[in-house]
Amino acid sequence: MSVFSQTMTSGSELKVILRFTLPLLAGNLFQQLYNIVDSVIVGRFLGYNALAAVGATGSITYLFYTLCIGLATGAGILIAQNFGAGMHGLVKKLITNSAYVMGIFGAGISILSVLAAPFLLRLLGTPDSIFETALGYMRISCAGTIAVSAYNWINAVMRSLGDSVTPLVFLILASVLNVGLDLLFVVGLDMGVNGAAWATIIAQGMSALGSILFAFRRNPCFRLTRADASFDGVIFSRCVRTGVPIALQNALISVSMVYLQRTANRFGDTVIAAYTATMRVEQLIQQPFSSLNAAVSTFAGQNMGAGKPKRVIRGYHQSLKAASVFALLMLGVFLLLSRHIIGFFVEEEAVIEIGANALRLSACFYVFLGIIHTTRGLLNGAGDVSYALINGIAEVTGRIGFALILVQISFVGHWAVWGTTCLTWLLTAVMSVIRYKGGRWRNHANVQEGDI
């Protein structure tokens, strides 16, 4: 066994999960630094209107990114299960054929998203005052979807093999590069918000390239023969079938976020800027939860492949406790420091006041967010990917439904934006626990008999 591929099928469940989670968390935090740096530099140097323009594109751009993320996650599930089962020949074929899937879909989504950008921004109701700025930023960001696809593919493969450290190293390097390019393009070369978009795409592309080259040099699972690298229609199809429900789940969640962005847009530039700032903070806060999600997914995948469902259950329960502790800790932080946190992004008092109160409201529901991520990780890792689509439908129904109701209540006003998110978290958490208790996930491991 190599240092770049580790099994998670023995030892203390919580220790194994947390040891795997910590590098993931550090990597995700550095990745979010891309967005934080973009927002701070744009907000401070270009003003809150520019920040609103960037924020107005966030949900729709992520819609395209998340399709690639879902396909990469599906590939990771198959690789983790077969790696846990000791099917190393099949693992190599899964690596190469999942790369073909990601390349085809990533390139196609890049082209389609750039072409559709003006129509989608109009559909969102983007104010005319920021439309052209938002369009330029969105087109550059969408053109980089192929880089996002490559980055998420290599990350998913490495995680499925038990390596959460290597992606961290390259993310640190990319974060430093991103900060430097932001300052160069936005401040030094006066490229406006387009410079921030270029900085992020270049940095993420470099991270993906570095990770892929390193994997082929150092990870034994990437030592491929001509037969390993050949196209296999059956395996290609398996990667698609496993990844598509997760991609659709992510897409539905993103559609719900697009609708919520549209709801925020109706309240004007001040609310859009506050929403953008709180979303940047929320993306940061989500990282421990999403890192635990990825760790539990890999843990469940490898252990289901190894035929150890009871170990999966123990790890899940311990992870739920860890997520709840973090949620309560963050509640305390935001009750005390939310004004200072929003003030880090903008100086306008009206934006700070709305954003600070929004953070306090959202923090009261972080426990449910932890339940969602932990349970989703177990279900995905065990191969119950059909629930991913149900989960996505629940989120899109919740965000659109609650938003439609809350905006009609006069005293709620712009708080409908954040209230919708909180109620959707509650709904989705309850549904996830019901699915787990039903036990269908125990019979979904996708491991092929025999090795190739």
C-alpha cells in the first residue's frame, strides 16, 4: 500500500474519518479563499456594485460547475468501493474511463454555458446597472468549467484511494497564486471584475494540472498499461449512471439557488451585496460539513466494498456528533461577531446591518446542515445514488416553495431570502434521516465480481 493510497477499513472509525477530513478541510478552506479574496478585493477596490455583479452570477455559474462535481463524485464512489474490495485492476480502468467522461462533459458544458450567459442573466432578473459587468465575469468563469471539471475529477479519484493530502498541497500553491493574480489583474492592471474571474480560473487550472501530473508520477494506481487506458463502454456507462443522479441532485440544488438569487435581486443592490457577502461566509462555514461529507463518503464506499456495514454505521453516528459540535460552536461565533465579519467585505452600513442579522439567523440552523452533509455522505458512499435525485428535488421544492410563500408575507420582506434557506435545510435534513433509517443503502454497493 502506498502513502498515496490508504484503506479506511480498519482502526477507530472516528479517528480514521477525522484524519481523512482534516486535509480535505484545509484544502476546501484554501479553495474558498479563491472566492473570499475575489469578494474582498472586488468589494474594497471596485465597490459594492461590482460585488453585487459578481454575486449575481454565483448561483448560475455554480450550476454548471456542479454538474461536473456530481460526475466526479460518482466516479469516486465506484473507485472507493472497488478499491476497498481489492479490485485494483478495475480501479485503473475506472480512473481512465472516468477521465473520458469528465473531459467530454466538461468541454461541452464550458461551450454551452458561455453561449447561454446573457439569456440566463436576464432570466435571473439581473439589474441593468450591473448587467454588463456580471456578463463579462460570468462568461470568463463559465469558460473555465473544463478546468473545474479536471480539478474535481482528480480530487475525487485521490480521495477515493484514501489520499486527501496531495490535493491540499496543490491547493495551497494555487491559493497563493490566486491572491497574487487577483492583486495583479484587479489592482495593478485595472481589469475590473474580469481580472478576478481570470485569476480564479487560472489558479484552479494550475492546481488541477499539478495534481494530475503528480498522481501519474507517484501513485501506483495511476501506473497504467495500454489496456488500462483503453476506452471501455461498459465502465464508461457505469461512471455515467452513477454520476448522473448526483449531478442532477447538484443541478437541482443549484437551480434552487438560482431562484433564490432571483429573489434577492428583486430587493435591489443593497440586499444583493449583503446576500453575496453572507453566501461567501456560508461557503466558508460549509467546508467542515462538506469535508466530513467527502470523508464519510469515502469511508462508507471502502467499507461497503469490504463488506463491513456495521463499521459504516458506527462511523456515521460518530461523525454526526462531530458535525453537531461544530454547528453549535459556529452559532456562538456568529451571535457575537457577525457585524465584524460582514464589515470585512464592505463598508456600507446598510449592507453590514442586513448581512450581520442574516448570519445570526442562518447559524441557528447549522445543526440541520451538518445532518444533511453527513447523511448524504453515507448514502452516496454506500452507492444509494438514486436518493441523490430525490434529495435534489426536495431542495428545489423547498427553496422555490418557501420563497414563493415568504415573499408574500409583508413583514418578512427581504428576510425571505435567508428564511427560505433555513427552512430548506430543515426539510432536507428530515428527509435524509428518514432515508437512512429505511436501510435501503445497505444493498447498493457497486462492486464487480473478480478483478480485471
